[in-house]
Amino acid sequence: MGEKTAGALSELGVETVFDIVTYYPRRYVDRTKQASLVDLAVGEEALILARVRRVQLRRTRTGKTIVEVDAFDGTGYLHVIFFNQPWRAKQLKEGVEGAFFGKLERFRRVTQMSNPIVDLIGDRTGRIVPIYPQSERAGLPSWEIAKLVEDALARTGDLVDPVPTDVLDRLELMSRTEAVRGVHVPATIGEAMAAKRRLAFDELFRLQLMLRKSKVETAHSSKGISHAVSPMFGSIVHTSRLNAGLFSEWDSVAPNGESVLVRSFFSSLSFDLTSAQKRALDEIANDLRSPIPMHRLLQGDVGSGKTLVALGMLLMAVQGRYQGALMAPTEVLAEQHWITLSQLLKGFNVPGSSDTGLFEDSERQVRVDMLSSKTPAASRRKILEELSSGAIDIIVGTHALISEGVRFHALGAVVVDEQHRFGVEQRAVLRERGRTGHGLDPDVLVMTATPIPRTAAMTVFGDLDLTILDELPPGRTPILTRWAKSQEEYAKVIERVRSEVADGRQAYLVCPLIEGSERVIAKSATEEFERLRAGELKGLRLGLLHGQMLPRDKEAVMEEFRLHRLDVLVSTTVIEVGVDVPNATVMVIENADRFGIAQLHQLRGRVGRGEYRSYCYLIALADPEDSNPRLEALVASTDGFFLAEKDLELRGEGTILGRRQKGRSDLKLASLARDRDLVATAQVIAKEVVGDDPSMTSYPALADEIRAFQDPEDSEFLFLG
């Protein structure tokens, strides 16, 4: 091809033959079923295939452009208008055939469309016409891309198909050669869909094979700690963690230790754990007995009790005289964890005997401390010395835990909160720090407070074992959620805030910005704080909290709020996770339409944590008839897992897969929302194929494919993860 075409393809990310044959159509036009203008009614959305007969570009008196196109589909004329898209005059030249998708309108007895979606398909005679993603900058219409793809397919011949024939038969999938041809040049829409399913399976299968190989390689190469613990609640039946008979012999020699400190801690609580918490703790105890380092993802809804489960794991390590570390992404969250753990562990002692040979035998109180980048130099030196000597049992911190100079005496358990905010390199550094003192890898539990749909968790975190807390503790107060669309409704929200404060309760008011912006129309926390203090909430005790404040100032404000010296906290999303004030019963979120579903759900979870009825108000001014699927989903449900599925449905996997670390392949055809069954199937078959052999010697073609898709740098990242 010429340089111009090659350059245009490069704009689309197409550099190789592989790129062009995997540059898939985004939809198809079935020319046997295309709509005709004569059969359509005004107000209908339709796809019209028509040939351009006339094009006119004109400018208004204000300098704006209007492009008018007349096109004929064989049954009638369609008048198409484009506002402020002057390039359409060059794109839609006379004689060009295009597919116009939009709503039919009637203006002065003429059928027209305004700003429709347009695809140039050329004079294609095939019954099914593929429509390819196009870039206007690239200047390549869909029909030209189709010709290039067909030319490439004609040159490639048959493709190697590494997926075992018995797997294809079991799943009723076509061959890879049939699929690649069928997705680009299908005889029927059914063939195109079957081809996409086969290729989507390939994408998911490759990803699961990479994750599985990484998991088995880690199991082979890492040496962990066999903690002297045993499941306490009898809520699980033991199965090997790697679920394929991998290293299952460890169970027969694992120490049958008694979880003394853990048992005494949980028996001291004034409430019962949920069945989900008990199951999670037993799974973790089972893992900790194994010499294979644990890598487990703990996810649960807001208020499901993840912190207690994480603390249970840390205590399982501490009772054997190992150390525990809890790493949080923000100062506020780390501070909250430190306060919570310090309060819960008052009066509990580390047992006086140990098999590690690393510590003295004398019993002493469990010691919890905190380290962050803002810790004063003198305090930091003292904490580092005590971490290195083993005097600190549990350290809570931010990224400071992986900074230079941090050394542990014998790190046995690591909890990483808000997993998606930490890269694989950071987690690897923390594990490396933990090897000092005993040379063994610590067990790792990663937590997320944002529920992730199961398909996404299996895809993004497939190299981690998954534990889900799917119950809320009894006594959690339901939260009533309302969308305030008008100034009158907003006034009622303010009345609710004043009423709750009068009854001795407290409220949050969250804004999307810290300072006002001329470019963004959204309320800022500082402006709203000043306005409310002088206006609707005058006379109440207001506090201001945002991420640009000094840590000591942030903590001072939070402490004032916790101690009920403040009635209303005006804040940014710095309070999104980890903040626990049971007396707070009202959450007001300004400009709620600027937040995502997960963030709104997290913010709502700051209330309803005590015995009082709680309220969440989503402020987004709109016409009474206006809809917003995200806000409506929040009003309809407080179930985080339902909302996560809704989020996946509304936004696609792009946002969720943004949590992926480097080295995970992009999904071109597979959809986590649509292909749930394929995700689970790909994971099961990947386990069968890899088994206990990460080199996959029985499947050389698959091993070659994985090597082709995963360069050495990617492999290193997956291994670190």
C-alpha cells in the first residue's frame, strides 16, 4: 500500500498484518433487511443506506457552518443536516454511498436527519456489510478498511489454531480460521456472532492462561511461612488453594496450631460475626497454614466488615511473633485504620511462646503504630528502629511503608487496602522488604471497598484467590436515597440537615472541587463552606476538609467531627472510604451527576453506620422528566454488587479494566457484561491446561501463543503481581 494509506492505518493503531485482521467491525449492516424511507415513520430511529446526490456548505451570520446533504435510497429522498461539521462536505461527495443512522424528522414536508452517525460503506454487493471503527483524522472510510482486511485475509491462508480440538468441541466453537474470516466477511449475521464468540473466548483464554501461569510460577518459586493456625469456625471444607491438586500434600504436614490471640480477640467482641466473615477468616487461616504465600482478594460491600477480617489475618501472624503491615492509599484512610486497630487491640497481648526463634519469649501487649510521609523525622527514626527490632507488631501506613530505609524484623502478613490504587511494583517492594529477617515471603491480602462484578474480578484479579463478603452485619440501618432535582427539593434537603442536627445527629456535605473553576460549573468545597456558614446553615458548627490540607489539619478536623464538636462536615471526596462516624445520618452530595456509581455508593456508605435512620441526597438540578441511569440506580438500590453490575452495563469494561496493571491484554471483542459465561469457562479450562506445569509442555502451540502475546517485560510484571 502507499505511504498515505499506511499512515492512515497507523493513526488507527494498525501496524502489522496481525493488527489489520484483528481490527474488528463494530457492527454490521444487513443489506437484505435495511430500512427503506418509504416504510419508516417520523420519530423512528433507523439506518438508511443511500447514495449522495447533492452537498452544500454554508455559513450563518454568526460564523457557524451548516452542511446540507440530499441522498436517495431508491424509495425516497433524505435531507441530512450537519451543524458545525464542515468536514462533512469533503466526506460526503456526490456519488458516495453511506449508511446514515439517526432519528427521522419532518420539516416543511421534507424527511430529514440532524447530525446522524455516518459510515461510508462503498458500493458493496455482499449481503452483510461490516462497519469498521474509523478516525476522521485518518481519512479512511469503512469500505476502504474492509478492502484492506479482505486483501490481508486472502494472503494469510489458514491460521494456526492452538486451542485443543476437544475444547472447541466441548464449547461448540468454530476454528480460528473460520472465525477470523467469519467476523470480517460473514455470510449471515449468525455467522458473524458465532465468529465473535470464538475470538472473544480466545482473548479471555489467553488472559486466564497468563494469570494461571503467573499463579503457578509464584507457587513454585516462592517460599512462605507455615503459620501455626487452624480454621476456627468450621465454615469451610478444605480444598487446595490452587484448585488443581497443586501442592495439596502440605495439608497433611501443616501444624494444627491453636489461634489463641485470634480466638480471644473475636470472643471479646460484643457482637457476632456474619457467616461471610467467618467463612473468610477460615479461608485465610487455611491459606496461612500453607507454605505457599497467600495472595487473596477480599471484596465486600460498604459496611460488610472487611477491616475485622483483615485484622483477624494480621493477628494470626502476630500470635506467632511475626509482624503485620496494613498499607492504605491515603493519609485519612491510614489514620482511620490506625485509630480503629489501636482501639480494638487495647488489652490484648502477644503470646509468650514462639517457634520462629526470632523473638524473646516474654508476653507483652500488642503494639500498633503508624508511618506516613508526614511522620516527623524523630518519630520516623524511632518507628524504623522498632520495626527492625520487632518491637512493633502491626504497622499501618501509606506508601511510606515501601520507602527507602524501611526494614521489618519478620513480616508475616500484609494487607493492602484499596488494591487498585497500588501498582504491582509497589506490592512487590513491600514483599521484598518483608523477606528481611527470615527470607520468607509474607502472606498478602488485598482489599477493595468498591465491589467489582465477579466477571471483572476473575479477569482483572484472576491471579488472586477471591473471597467475597456478601452479607452485612445485623443492625445496619437502611439508608434512604433521594435525587433532588429542583431548588425546592434542595431546600427540603437543607431542612433535613437542620432537623437531624437538632436531634443530635451530624451530616456530611460533599462537593466535587476544592476551589471554584471558571471552566467547570460545579460547586467547590471552600465556596460552599463559606456560603452555608453565612446562609442556610448559619448557627450550626461547620468544618471544612479537603485533600490539599496538611495531614495534621485534616486529622484535627476529622477528630472534631468524630467528637461531635462539629455538626456538618463540608468536604471533597477525601472522605470516600474509611471514615466511620456512627452519629452521622445525612449525606448530601452536590453535583452528584459528576460522580460515578462506585464513588457515589462509597460516599453514601459514610452514613447508616449507627443505630439511627440515615439519608443520602443526590443534588443534581434537572427537569422533572429528565433521567439519569446512574442516579436512578443509586436511588433504587443500596446493594454494591448490583450497582457494580449496573456500572459495567452502563459504561462497559473500559473503566473497570482500567484497574488492570501493566501486562494484561486488551479485550477487543470480549465483553465482561455480555460474556460472563466465557470468563468462567476460560478460567476453568486455563486451570486444566496449566495444571502444575507453568511451561505448558503438553500444549506447545498454546505456550508459543502466550509468549507471542506477552513480552518479557509483561511477564515480569505479572510475576511481580
